[in-house]
Amino acid sequence: MSKGEKSTTETFTMYVGGEPTASESGETTTATNPATGESLGEVPKGTREDARRAIAAAREVQPELEAMTDFERAELCHELADAVEANHESLAEWLTKDQGKPLSEARTEVELCAKEFRNAAEDVKRAETEVIPSEDPDKHIYTIRKPHGVLGVITPWNYPLNIPAEYLAPGVAVGNAVVWVPAPTTSVVAVKLLETFAEADVSLPDGALNLVTGDGPVVGDEVVVNDGTDAIGFTGSPETGEEIASKAGTKPTLLELGGNGPVIVLDDADLDAAVGCTAFGCFSNAGQICSASERVLVHEDVREEFTERMVERAREMQLGDPTDPGTDLGPLNNEGVAEKMDRHVADARDKGADVLVGGGRADDQPTDRYYEPTVLSGVTTDMTVNWEESFGPIAPIIGFESYEEAVEIANEIDLGLTSSVFTSNLELAEYFADRIETGIVNVNDSSAYWEIHTPFGGYTGKRSGHGRIGGKYSIAELSQLKTIAIDHGNARSPLDTA
Ligand code: NAD
């Protein structure tokens, strides 16, 4: 038990077929606030049978969703966005309690969650399909968009409202019914989102959005392997993503996996921008971002100055109570991610890196999940921090001398999600943008810069996933095209056959 731990009797529910429901086993897991160690209440520990019930409920209602027009589903998505906005502050507070991020970041995430529903509503209305020229004068060939059917959605704990909304919103907008499995360490805020929808005046058919809480290898696995799901959307680690890909068989899968984003600071970079944006990419959400600035490659001519400024930035960051408006970093969400940080820093120290600031868990906080903003210098490519995603508040600085060397270090690892390059030379910007093997390259901004309607996803050949999420790309991934060819008879000379 940690300092400040309190007990609470609140029991949360899953949502199956529109009904709040406990697990058929009656088992629960205690949810804990990572910032305080306080119990938030009991979350149902779902079973395979619970997942099957949710899949059956989704299957039953899916034809009703599919029969609605795109405009009717768009209206539904706007209503869901209204519900999120009406509960903005309450959802942000639950997000902070469940995940640990500063309240200011939680508020932004709730806004993004609502925006996902608004954008999906607008995107689906403009998801035009094509009339395709035919070789045969009697044929009229065109495509229409159909949903996949029942969409299984499995999500991580770092953005526990916005990432699910990336699937739920376009998924429902195109006529899928959804079975959603949230991460076990952020299931409370998932329940709160479904509760928000259930309590709002929303014309969502019962069973269109189902929530099954519990262990990923149990309820998540059931959603993947069950014949009742038609497609899978997964955001999480490469290891789980690969397991899901192998088990999903021929089901369409959209996989958004890990990153280890290189940031490349060239000798002509605007250092104010490079330091500010890199600090943002390393320390926002305490570094728990797939697009975090996980490896910082700096040209030797500016490395010393850049490093000094990063250290200053890290020292200025306030680690502490995520509900305090002055806090920049809250706790890490779970012990697993904190242990990974411990391991990466220990490995870097052992192999000769200097810990210039931070480098461990803070000992003056209510729980041991608070990791100090950390800057490492003298990082070399053999260190684990170069090869693996750290997912914590860390800026490992790696020096380079030539542009070719920077490209080689950037590309030699097996992850390729996002990156950024700082330079004032347009030709160099294009040189790097063309060569870095990541799905997104940001020039003169953080590796974490993205807009929710732009295509986001892993580079082919890496382990960062496949498919693209965002705007019309999500609509395309979460639906299928059907080609229809109609033979009109003798269209060239209709009067001859009359
Ligand atoms: P994780 O893979 O451990 O878990 C993700 C989800 O999968 C959880 O809900 C978990 O319960 C479930 N799960 C676990 N084992 C399962 C199984 N065998 N079958 C089905 N479901 C299973 O990942 P995490 O630790 O929650 O999240 C961190 C990872 O997510 C990082 O690698 C991060 O980069 C990645 N991520 C990627 C993006 C992106 O958009 N590419 C965004 C956010 C996070």
C-alpha cells in the first residue's frame, strides 16, 4: 500500500448491448490512481464469455447501423461529440486520476476525443466512391462503401480516450458495431466514456458500442480470434501487435504500434526551436507517447550547446501532482513502464553514458511511479535506449558527424513511426524527409506533431504497424469497397431492341 491510499466502494461496469453489466464471473480488479496510490474502485474482470456476449450484441445490432444513411450516422457522431463536450471537465478529471497525466493535458485529450467524433461525422459524409469507366458500353461500374461488420478494438493506456476514439468514431460512422477492450490500467476512464454516452440523449442503438474490461490475453484475445468479429483495430506494443496479426488470420487489421522516433538536429538548426520542440517530444505525457522524441541525434558542431539547453529545460520541468496547474509531468501510468525506464537508464550508465539530470524515480512523491525528467549524453548506438522504445521522460543524446551517419543511425533500428529534423536548409530538409524510414517526418517541429485528420502509421518493413489512421484514411481502413457492375443491355443502340 502506498502513502495516501484510501478505499472506495465504487464498482464500475462494462457495457454490453447498451446495458451496464458486471462480469459473469463476478470477479473484479482494483483500479488505482498512479499519482496517489488511492483505489478508484473495482473494475469487472471480464471473461471470454463476457467478450462473446458483447460480440453477439454487436452482431445483432450491426445491420441496423448499416441500414442508416451516412448522414444519419454522421448526426449520431455529432451527438456523441456533444456528450463528450458536455462532460468535458468530469472526463478530464477521471482521465487524470486513472492515467496520471497533468489535468491540462487531460483536458486537451478530451477535446481531441470529441473532435474525433466531429471529424468522422464530416468525413463520412464526403467519403465519395467512384464511377469507373468500363470497356463494355452496356456496363455501369461503380463502387459503394460497406462497413466491415463487427469491429474489435483493443487500445493502450497512454491516450485512453483519444486513441479509442480514433477507432470508435470512424468505425461507427461507416456502420460498424464495435467491441472495445481498453487497457487494464485505464479502464475506469473507458467506463466513464461509455457512461457518458449511455446517460446522454444519443440515438446510439443498444449494442453499437460495447465495452469489455479485463486482461488483454483473455478478453482481447477472444475479440481477435472469435469468428463474430470481422476486423480488428489495435494500438499497442509491437509484440502484442504481432501476436494479434498472427491470430487474426484473414480479418482486416489496422495495427498502430510502437515508435522510437529519431530527432535529428543539424548544424544549421534554430536551436531555440530544436530544444523547445525536443523537450516537448521527450517530456509531454511523461514521455508515454508512441511519437515521443526517444532518440536525439545532434550534429557534433552544436551538440554541446544543445545538450546544455536541454538540461536547463529538464531542470525547469515540474514533476508532481497532476491536478496541480503548475505540474508539467505526472507519474508514469504503471510499474511496467517505470521498470523499463530503470532498465534503460541502468544499461546506458553501464555502457558509459552520462546522466546529466534525472536518471531515477523521485523519492519525494506519494508513489514511486514518478520518474525524473532525464537527459543522457554520450549515448552510443549499442545501448538499449537506442534500440528499444523507452516510453518515459528521457532525452538520450547521440552525437553524429555526417548527414549519412545520421540517416544510418535513424534507420538502423526496427521501429519507424515518427521522426523530426531541424534545419534551416530546404534541400537538407528534403534529403532527410525522403530518406528517414518513418511514417511521419516533421521538419522543424516535434516528432510528436500530428493533426488528427492526417495519415498516421508505421513505415513498411518496420515493426511500427500497418495501415493508416486519421481522417479519410480511417474511413477507408474501417470499411470495404464493393464494386458493382450493372449490365444495362444494349445501351449503345437501345432503339434497335425496343
Ligand atoms: P500492450 O501491447 O501491452 O497493450 C495494448 C492493449 O493490448 C491493452 O489493452 C492490452 O490489454 C491488450 N493486450 C495485451 N495482450 C494481448 C493479447 N495477447 N491479445 C489481445 N490483446 C492484448 O501496449 P501498452 O503497453 O498498453 O501500450 C504501449 C505501446 O503502445 C507502446 O509500444 C506504444 O508505442 C504503443 N502505441 C502506439 C500508438 C500508435 O498510434 N502507433 C499510440 C499509442 C501507443
